Amino acid sequence: RPDEQGVVRLFGRAVRVTQPGPHYHLPQPIEQVDKVKVKQVRRIEIGFRTISSGPPARYRFVPAESLMLTGDEQIVDAQIIIQYQVKDPVKFLFNVQNLERSQGALMDAAEVALRQVVGQRPIDDVLIGEKLQIEIDIRGLLQQIIDGYDSGVRVVEVKLQTVAPPKEVASAFSDVVSAKEDKDRLIKEAEGYREDLLPKARGLAQKILREAEAYKAERIKRAEGDADRFLAILKEYEKAKDVTRKRLYLETMERILPGIRNL
């Protein structure tokens, strides 16, 4: 079949692997062929068992597998699904031997990986924020464990179905989660207000800076004009001190006397 590979055994020892298609082999008991479905995605469940796929689906929970401690010694209830394929049919047949034994070995390894990964995290991370990373870490650790068995199995996917506090404390933890969500919401609102306010403050600062620069330039220009006028008067004064002094006196009186007359 297209999804199968054949492991040919000569007097019980694996001698070759055949791909889908017609092949010749010696009759038993000299040679025999074990067919392994290498493209089939198999599945195991930790923490629960599917009784009926339904609809509606029916499940049986297995607390002995699902209840575990987090890194801060809190109890959580976690269930996962492991999907895997056979990548090496010879290793799978000879090191795992049969499907029933392979399922048991994988379930033991998966439970170990789940407990270890969850046990390294505080309960908040397990229940709220790190589901995807937990799945990635379980998959990597599980593959490492089963590679140690030389099982010929590849982990395709780890799916964290449920992770929750035990029913006895679920309502209390729900309050904690709600408070954390409120905190996160308020932080985001404050950050949004800050992001809205900062551009306005920067714009106002730039406007004040431009006005200050313009005022500075105007004052410098006026001061330079006053200095030029003073130098011009000084130059005239040095040419004819008496005449210039008298002219300045008369100009000053012309500016002052109208105001005195009005009084």
C-alpha cells in the first residue's frame, strides 16, 4: 500500500526495507515481511481517554495522569494529545516490537515530559500565558526521550487540550485571572494615553523652541540695529562734538516737551 513500508526478515533478522509496490521474497520460514504504516499519524492521549468520537464526543478523565505540580507547588489539571509517525520501521519493529508496547512507552515518556515542563513554570505561566511554548517544550523533550529508546518514532504534534486548576479552587483562580486581566488592560490603557500624549508634548516643545529662536533672532537684529545707530552717532559726534551734542539735545527735547505740555 502507498502508506506502508515492508521490513524483510531473513531467519528473523532484518535485511532490507521495501517501498510500496510489488516485491519478491523467499517463502516463510526463510523470509517474512512485516508491513509498517509509515505515513499514518498515530495518536495517544494523556489525562483523558476518548470513549466515543460522537457526536457528541464522550471522554473519560484520568486524574492519575492529569494532576501535577507546577514550579511554585500549585496543582493543575492538564491533558494533552500526542501525534506521532513511524520514521524508521526497523527500529520501530525491533526496539518497540508492537503497537501496544509502543503506545505504552510513548505514554510514559509523554507523561514524564508533560510533568517536567509544567513543573518548571509558575502556575500563572502555565494557566495564562505560555500554552504555545509549553507545547513546543513538551514536543522537544518527548522527542529527546524517545530517541533515547531508539524507537524509530517522530513526534508530529503536541496539543495541550486542557490546563486548569482543580475544580475545588477553580473559582478562586478565576478571580485571580480576572484581576490580572484588569491589570493588563489598565497598563495598556496607560501606555496608549502615554503614546497619545508624547507626540503632543513634543509638538508643543518644538513650537516653544521655534518661538524662542525667532524671539532671539529678533532681539539680536534689534540690538545690532541699535549698535549701528550708536556707532553712526558716535562717528558724527567725533567729527563735530558741539554740533552733535546740541542736535541730540534738541531731538531729545522734541520727544519730551510734547508730553510735558499735555500735563
